[in-house]
Amino acid sequence: MKVNRIMVILIIFAWPLYYLYERELGAISFLLLAIFFLYISIIEIKKLKQENSLNGDQSPRQKIE
């Protein structure tokens, strides 16, 4: 997801989230933001996995000692 698109979405939803925060429902706005960022991270992980499968360059995993 492009950074510009993420910023526009956050700006659009800033007022309703702040309204919830004013009404002492900040936990709901925090939950909605967490779900939004989780969605973004899942999309980015899918893109990376797809990129890696197209390249065919799978480096062996290293053991962490």
C-alpha cells in the first residue's frame, strides 16, 4: 500500500477517532487503528512472499544460536 494512500485514510478517519477519544472510548479507536495497521502489514507480507516466489531465490535459513 502506498504511503500517500495510508496518510489519506488516516486523515479521513482522524476526526471520528478523535471523537471516540473525547467520549472516553479511546480503546475503541486504538483497536480500530491496530486492525488497520494489521491489515496493512498482512498486505505487505503477501507482496513480499509473492516477490520471493517469483524470483526463485530462496536462501537457506540460518540457525540462531
